[in-house]
Amino acid sequence: MSIPEPFQEIQIPEQKLLPNGLRFPAVVSPSTTSSPTLPLTATHSIKTHKPYLESLLLQSGALIIRGLPLQTASHFNDVVEAFDYDELPYVGGAAPRTNVIGRVFTANESPPDQKIPFHHEMAQVPQFPSKLFFFCEVEPAAGGETPIVLSNVVYDRMKERYPEFVEKLEKFGLLYVRVLGEDDNPSSPIGRGWKSTFLTKDKTVAQQRASELGMKLEWLEDGVKTVMGPIPAVKYDEVRKRKIWFNSMVAAYTGWKDERNDPVKAVTFGDGSPLPADVVYDCLKILEEESVAIPWRKGDVMLLDNWAVLHSRRSFDPPRRVLASLVK
């Protein structure tokens, strides 16, 4: 494909070379001849060259746009709008987040010393985003990368190593159980309270929104227990014609921990039987081995295809501010 102005593909040391010769993730920056100097020019460039950027996303599953003159949440919101995708309201997700401006939210606000395990965004509910944007407004002092990994690679490796486990997973799916307090608990990686999870203070409305997601609620004295599933843990990516490891199994089993939640009980096979710990932790090892972690630079925009890629977050030394936006 001839490279249209004003973007050019660049190579950075952390990228992984895939068997098909493509780099993961794809990284582009403004070409020197037409480098946009204003956020307005940058968003115009994106609108004009959206098909080119989308073709890279389709091939690679993840795209980083580096070197645009973006400083603020408002600039990032303009970039998201320039892509012109429908917004997905954040209903049913576990992470504590705050709306910043327009379509822009904070990324998971859990404390800097906590890792966030690999997951597809909102894989534990039926309505999940097809794509998600991240934006680095404040570069981390150290750490804080958002490692990414191709879901089909994880599926292939798990299928090869644990064929019977994967067969059972495909047959029964997964059941996710989480206990939510009334209000958000920012010290927990899954600390969204039920009011912000269901975007209401009314239990009846919460009940109705949970039902729409296929989620069962059991009200407790100081919160609610949510039961989701059984829900498929392996999906078929129709666009790329391949099976994908589309679940929050490792995230729930190793990371859904706070004073209300025991991670081992947070996720089971869809028939209620427990998951074998050794297999879950080996899957975590595979995710780490196959992942790519690119240090954030101020102004970076990362666009992930949620059908192709799992993501996580490494612990970091503050300050760090990464913002997010979800696409229907």
C-alpha cells in the first residue's frame, strides 16, 4: 500500500514482528513534510486518512499514533470524534472511572502499585466495545505501560497445551461473580459501586439494566452480588476468520480482589465447577510471554481492536494520566 500523507509508518524497538511480516502494534507518526502543528490540523488529518489508519488497525489489531500535537483531554476528545464511531456507555464494567470531557474517561483509577491483569474490555458482559482508545496526557515517571497481546495467539497456544481445558471452556463458557458496594472504592481495581456500574441510584433501574445485560443481582445489606453468565470465553472473529481468547478469566482469577471479593470464587466454568489454578497461572505466563509493552509518551494515542487484542496495565511511579474512550 502506498503511504498517503500525512502519516508514515515508523518502527520502534518494542514492536513484535509477526509471522505474516507485519509489526505489532502498527505505529504511525506525522510525516516530516506535513507534520500538523495544531490539534485542529491533526484531527483533520485523521478524518481525511481514516481508511488508511483503519487498514493498519485491521491488519495489526493495534495502532499507536505518535507525534501529534495533542496536549489535553479536549484534544483527545476531538481525535475520538474525528474517527466518527458510535460511543458505548460504560455500563456493567468493573473499573472505577470518571468522565473527564465529552466521550473521554479516566482509564482504570486503581492505585499505581497495582497491576491490572490482561483482559478484553468488558468481556464479562454481552455488550462490549468493538474498539477502545487510550491517550497519554501525562507521561508516567516510570513503568505504567499498557501491555497488549493478540488474542488469537493466546487461544492457539492454550489449545495446543491444554486441549481438554479449552474444550471444556468452549462447551461451558465462564461464570463471573462480583460483590459491589454502594459507592466507588478507588483503592480497588474492581471498585466500581453499583450506582456507577448501572448509572443510577435507583435499585429498580439497576435491576432492569442488569437484566438487559443478562446479569442476576442478589441485594446485600451494604451492596449487591452480581452473577454474570454463563458467557462464552472463546469467540470467533468473523472479520479475521479466527478463534479468539475473549474472556476475563485471568483478570478475574488473579486480580478481582478486595475486601468484598475473593478472586478464586470470582470466576468458574459456566457449570459452576472451579478452574484449575495451574492452568490459569500458565495462561497468565503465556499472556506475558506474547505481550508487547511500549512506554507511553505524552500525546500518544493508542487504538485497540477489542476483537483482536487483550490489554493490561503495569504498576507505575506517579504522575501518570492515561485517558480512555469506548466505541460501540
